[in-house]
Amino acid sequence: MRRHLTVACATLTLLANGGLAAAQDTELPQIPQTLRAGQPCTASSGKKVPSAPWQLPYLGADRLWSLSTGAGVTVAVVDTGVDKSVLPADAAGEAGTDCVGHGTVVASLIAARPDGGISGLAPDARVLALRGTDKFGAATAAGIAGALDEAVAAGVRIICVAAAVTEADPALRQAVDRAIAAGALIVAAAGRDLTTARDVQPGPYYPAAFPGVLAVTALGPDGKTTPARGTLAAPGNLVVGKGPGGGQVVGAGPAFAAAHVAAAAALIRSYRGEVTAADLARRLRDTASPQAGGPVLDPLAALTSASPSGGAATVRREPVAVVPLPDVAPVRQSAFAVVGGVLLAVCLLGAAAVVMPRGRRRGWRAGR
């Protein structure tokens, strides 16, 4: 019995330290933000979740789509490109292919048509794919600046910048200023993807930190935000989207939150006509839901408000069921704490089941 108890506790210990990651690996993989030089392109996961991911009910998608689906609006996505076999998109240069898959996921969160529970928040919007990185996903200030100029030249007035750099490059600042002067709303990730805590630099990140840019940080299903500088939070951690080849993957980081804010801007522009970029930004900020970690995107309030500062319907936050998903440090730490508590309780109960009967057989009494 004692041996069985020892084996059981050892097994639970293994589950607590490695089994969670193994279980996550049987679910959807996390899309990388970059690949190592020479690393093969990201393969299709070949997997699909059976129901709508948490971000859609959280954002009130059903109520939004009865009013607007983003028809007639184009959103530029500045990232690693977009796999056009997954998501029909206009593309500049080589941006119609996506070796990393990151830009494809971002674009799918904006404008993927409904497919087995997966949909973009603005499913009838169009995407203009622009590459702000090299083939392997490494972002440069020059690459992002060039993509911003291409978006402006194409007449796109909602630009989602999912790539980010840590240097406040003057040429990038000038490209941001040109886009704003042309009437574009720039929605930018206020950091890089969340993989492990040591991978996340404190920032600031650009172009999100430049004046006039709507910076976005990521919210998870636990209600916590990514430790990144941002003026608005939106679902971005453990969100599910379409990856390379059409297989579903998980995204974790501000880039995916920026996608949802850009999609919300597309819904508003489609519903209200040619509102200005300043009005879009004001609506998104002023109608945000106040939360402990900062203001959180409320797309229904932004869409229906008679004025940006209030008087609108709000999203009813649905309960979120979280399934095991890829290795994201804060979520994993919480899970380890829960598993550790269960492990301790099981081992103590098991020990009591072994020790107490033996003590009684030997005539043990409390206090002796």
C-alpha cells in the first residue's frame, strides 16, 4: 500500500510539472512570433476546436453582428504576411505568403469568415496584408515604416501593426506621422508575444509608444492583462485563430489584442460611415469597460454610443470556460498552484489512509 501511495504521489508530481504541458501539446499549438534562421515554415496544426473560442462571446460577437460585420472596410495588417490560402486578402509584394503564420492568425481574428466556431470579429471586412518583418518574423523599424506608407498609398485608413520594435526610430516616427496626417487610425501592439516571463522585455515598444497611436495590451480569459504598456486592453492571451494551412492555433500576446481592436474599429466605420480616425480612437477609449488592470475594449458600447463618452449598450461578459492550451507563463503558474494543492491534499489523505489503520492495529491512541 505504501509503495502504491508513493507511486501515486510521484505520478501526480510528474503531472504537476510536465503533464500540463503535455496535455496542452495535445490541444492547439501556440503560433510563434519569429522563427530561427533556416527553421522550416510553421506547419498546419491539422486541428480544430469544437466550439467558439472564448474571445467571441466575451466581445459580444452575436450582438455586434446584428448591427455590423465590417462590410466595405479594409484593415491593413502589418506583420509576417497572410497565407492567402487560409484567408483571402489583398497583398503587397511577398505579403501574400506567411512562413511564420503569425500574420495569418492576426488577420483571421479580424476578418475570417465563420468556419466551425472560428470567426473574425469583423468577418465581412477585407484585409490588406503588408509585411513589416523579414521572412522569419524579425521586425525592423524600416520594415514597419515602409508598410505604413504602403497602407496610406493604398487608401487604407485602419492599420493594425502587430509587429513591434524597441527603438524609437526617427524614420518610423515620420511614417506614423504621415499615416495619421492622412487620416489613418493606427492600432499597435504594446509589446511582443507572451511565451515565458523572461522573453518579455519591459519596453516601451514602437510604434505603439508614439503619440497618436492607439496602443493595445492583451487580456486573458482569467481577466488579467499582459505586463505591457497599453492604453486599451482586449482579448489577446489564449485566443484561437486560423494558422498556416487552415489549422487552428492559439495566440498569446498584444498583437492578437490589437487585431480585435482594429476589427472593432472596422465594425464602427462600417456602421457609421466615414467617421474620422480621431473619433474612432475616442470611441474605443471612452466607451471601454473600466477594469482593475485598466480599460477593456467594449465594442458594442463603442458601436452604439450616440456620443463617444457614453449612453450605449454594453457587452454582457459571458462566463469563460478555459481548456488546457499552450505554455503561457502566468496561466501555467496558476495551473501549477492548483495542481500543487490537489497533489498535497491527495498525498496527505493517502498517507492518513495508510498510517492510521496501522496505528490502530498497534494500539496507538491520540495523546500517547
